[in-house]
Amino acid sequence: MPAAAESTGLIAGLERYFEFERFGTTWRIELLAGATTFMTMAYIVFVNPSILKDTGMPFQAVVAATCLCAAFGSILMGVFARIPLALAPGMGLNAYFTYTVVQGMGIPWQTALGAVFLSGVAFLILTLAGIRQWIVAAIPQQLHSAVAAGIGLFIAMIGLRNAGIIVAHPSTMVALGNLRDPNTLLAIGGLLAIAALSAWGVRAAMLLGILATTLAGAALGLVKWSPGVYHVSAIAATAGQLDIPAAFNIGLLEIVFVFLFVDLFDNIGTLVGVTKQAGLMDASGRIPRLRNILLVDSAATIAGAFAGTSTVTSYIESASGVAAGGRTGVTAIVTGILFALTLFLAPLVGAVPAAATAPALIVVGSLMLAHVGEIPWNDASIAIPAFLTLITIPLTFSIANGLAFGFTSYALLSIARGELRTTHWLVYLLAALFIARFVYLGSM
């Protein structure tokens, strides 16, 4: 058989495997979507090491671990689960790892990595036992839209903050930033560029907007670029250094639980929000290949702990790739490949300023708010939990907290309406766990 025919057959086979025809997508769309997701996530390559270095972990080693784990998790998600969901070390969990566990409790980072490893193993066991799938299935379908909209507000809030359009304020919590700041003006220009391209129906609107804003920032002297060299060999300083026996200490069970609990519900919220935005849920609200998705997430966390980074999880920035048209695992694979290349091109990625990626996050947030119209606002038993879900996600800066408020209020209202037996028992169990979590956090 001629080489050209074999190549054509391989491409056709891949298109069938990833269901290109079903989703009406093309290689060009998927490649652009993967690049868009990567551009909005690339900050983690430097932010994660900047946080974890405060534990005493070598900066370059964590850079290498971050790139490799994001590549491993994203590519595996694309190949095995076939959805456009990218993974990387999670923000928030890395801060908890550094400032609460290592610095606050005085626990060596090697032992803390052992705790992350154990939480990943616990994830794997829960997935194999079907418990994580039960939890996803127990989320009332009516709250799916609220989770997606809440994540949209969350993403938009992150974008507005990174752009300097909103800032912290001691009296009003948030306030309008300095709109005369050059970086803020650059971000506003980027927002207008992406909005205009989107209005013209340009598929690559966000990626082109990010690149154009970066180039404009460079021309104006707003891009700070400090070339450096990062080698794969640097990972030797953290790879395999986790201390699992020490993490079995009874005093660390609390830490393992926090890693497990927060990542569990952050991951579920992200999963529901991104798959709903992509139109991947079936008519019954079920997520396809859910077991595969959760197995990949577990494997990525275990691999991350072994390589030398905090919990690896699904990223809400994946919604930017979905907004760019990504519908299959090819999007995640492209993102993963770019993370692998970043190990050698890290200085170039570092040249992309927050002012360039922030506008993309704002636009993605606006697109995800379309799901608000799917909530039955005239039914208080759904409307109130839905509202609490979508408003507490951005205001508490936590998807897990939003799910907690939504679940708990939904369960309590079900009891108040005398619908105890018609609501899934797992809803009540999770609500009780959420209440226990709030009591625990309140005592800290």
C-alpha cells in the first residue's frame, strides 16, 4: 500500500476514534482550540514553581515537574477519555501545600508530597469502586447549569483581576482598578480585539487576540522577558523524593483528607462546567466516559506527586479551548504536547503577559453565562440553590465552596418540601459532609 494511502487511512481512523463527524469539528479547529487552552494555562509553568519554591523545593525542578505532569495528564485525558479537558498542578492546592502544610505545620515537602500521593491513590480507589461516579451522578441536573454559570463568573473574575480592571479594596472587598495603568489599558485593548474577532465569527479569535496583545505589549515595552535555561535533568532534585511512610502518620490524615476533598469537588465542578459548555453531556445529563476521565485525574495526581509537584487537577481554563471550538480529545492532546515543548521553550512562554491572557478568560466567562437561562428561576427549590452555587463560586474563589452551598441548600429545601424519599440519598450524605467541612473550617 502506498505511503500516502496509509497516511490517509491513519488520519481517517483517528477522526473516527475522536468522533470528528459527530461533533462537526476539524483538525484545524482542534489544533487552534488546544493552543488557546495552552495559552490561557501557560502561566502555571512559572506560578506553580514560584509558590512551591517557598517550601525549599528547587525552582527549576518544579518547572520541569509542572511541564511534564501537565503534558502527561492532558495527553492521557485526550487519548484515554477523549474530551477537551487539560490538566496541570492546581492553584489553591499548591498554596495550601506550601503555606499551610509545609510552612504552617512544619512538615517537610517530601512528606507533603507523600500526602498528595496518598490522596491520588485514594482518588483511584474511589473511582474504581464507582464512588466518584456516584457523586457526579448525584448532582441534581438543575444545578449543572448553575455550576457552569458560576465557573463562568469565576473565570471572568480571574480575568478582570489579572487585567487590573478590578482590585482588592479593604472597605468594599473589590473596586475599580487604575484604568490609566498601561498594562490595564493593554488588557482592555486585548478584550476589545477578541470581542471584535468573535463578533466577526473568527474561530481563532482568542488565540489571535492573545498573540496580538502580546506583540503590542512587546512593542510598548510592557513585556518582561528574562531568558533562562530549563533542563529535563533538573527534575532529578524532586522526582521520587516523596516520603510516603511519613505521610502515613496519623497526624497527616487531616492533610490527605483536605487534598482529597478540595480536589474532588473542584474537579467535579470543572468537569460538569466544561462538558456542559462543550455540549458533551447526553440528554440525561450524563458525562460520557466518566470513569476514564476520573481514572486519568487520579493517575495525574499520583504521577505529579512522584515527579515533584502538588495535586494535578482539571483546569477551568479548558473552557477557553471549548469556546474556540474544541470538542474532542485532540484539543487536550495538543495542549499537552505544547506543555512538553514548554520544558525547552519556557522563556518564550514567560513572555506572554497576564494582560494578554486575561481578556480571553473574561470572554470565556461571558460565554458560559448563557447557561443561566436553563435554570427554572420560578421554582424556589431550584432557583435558590442554583443562585447560591453560581454566586459563591466566584465570591469565595472556590468551585468546591459553590458546590457545597448548592448541595447543602438543595438538600435542606428537599427536606422542607417533604421530598426526603424522592431525592438521591447521596445528596444528603454529601450535604452532611459539606456541613462537617464548614464546621471544621470554622474551627481553624
